Amino acid sequence: MERLTTLYIDKESHKFSAAHYTIFSATERERLHGHNYSVSARIVAPMGDNGFAADYNVYKQRLKALCDALDEYMLLAADSPHQHIAEEDGEYRVYFHKEEMRFLKSDTLLLPLRNATVEEFSAYLLQQLLMLSREDDLREVELCVASGPGQKGCASWRKP
């Protein structure tokens, strides 16, 4: 009988600081602000003959790399139905309701999200982690993104 083990990874180094705004409707959004986000993961894998299921260091490095890729950027939801983003002269021009906002391209990441929320960030990072781990024998992964103590969103995947 196969024995599964659950690994929890929640390190201080798995964090990123980013600016964003959440869109509530076609006419209402938050003001631009930032968070110090933290990322954690729960990984379920079969126990190996060597007494461990997966190399913690591999997943810690992957999570850190994913956080580093988002660190110190303005994060924009490229797939939002409520805003239009145009690229012009080294800037992203974002049109929302009756506003035009400008962000330097060098300071901004367009992410394939419908909104800039912890729920969307966790789903995005989960997909990135799964791509990096596609050769691994994982059974379940849950990835959480917290925007502060006591407030997080999680996305889950289970091997079919």
C-alpha cells in the first residue's frame, strides 16, 4: 500500500512586496496600495524508500524564485474585463472607468489574472509551481498567499 506524506513549507523568505489595487466593479476599485505578501505551500507526495517524500530544499528554492519574480513590482490584472491596458512609450496606460493611470513598464508586471487579489495570486503561483514540478510525483498541492496576518487566499490542485 502506498504511503503518502504531507509537507508544509512556510518560510520567512517566501515573501514579496508589491503594489496593486482590487477592482470591485466596472466603476469601483481600491486605491493603489501595497502589501508584504507571504507564500506558503502544502505538498502531498508518496513516501520514498529513502524515508522522505520530497526534497524540501527543491520546493523552498522554487517558492523563493516565484516570490522573487513578483517582488517590488506593480501587479496589474491583464485579464480584467473592467480595465483596458495599453502600452505606449515605456509605460502601461490603464483605463478604468473615467480614469487613466500610468505605470512604468520597468516597474510593472502584467499577470494573466482577472483581478489583483490573494485568490488570483495564489492560483497563478500554484500554476507556476506545478509547471516547475511537472516531473515530480506530486499528488496534491495547496499554495496560499497572505496579504497580512490572518488574511490569505489559497488555491489547490489534486492529481486526477
